[in-house]
Amino acid sequence: MIPKRLKEARLRAKLTQEKLGVLAGIEEATAYSRLSHYENGTHKPTFELVCEFARVLNVPECYFYTVDDGFAEAVLKLYLSYNK
């Protein structure tokens, strides 16, 4: 579920793949390529990197691992309501 949720959260935050990568600590030269690979499922980010994505995108880490779309949205709403 990471590829789908990562792209959804990135688009919601209105960030490019490169910008998200750089903000999460990936070198600018490879940020676009690496994010593209993560979003299309070619490669899997480490848990530590997922945590950085969560921080930058203001979503809980578990959002990236939740299979059910409705539950993922509910988790996100709850998280955002506690982090205003």
C-alpha cells in the first residue's frame, strides 16, 4: 500500500516527487528518481524513510501500511484532528 498512499499524500500536500524527496533527506540529484520508484512499487522505502515521509506530509506512519481505503482515511482524519 505504500506506493498508493505515498502518492496520495504527496499530491494532497501539493509537492513534487523531487521536493518531497529532498524534504525527507534524499539527495536532490536522486530524489525524483527514488520517489518515482517508491510510488510505482519498483522499490520499497525503509521504515525510517517512511517515517520521514510521514513527518513531511503530516500523516501518521500507519497510514502508509493500511490496506483498507476507508480505514486509511479515518486514521488520517483522526490524526489531523489531534494535530491541529
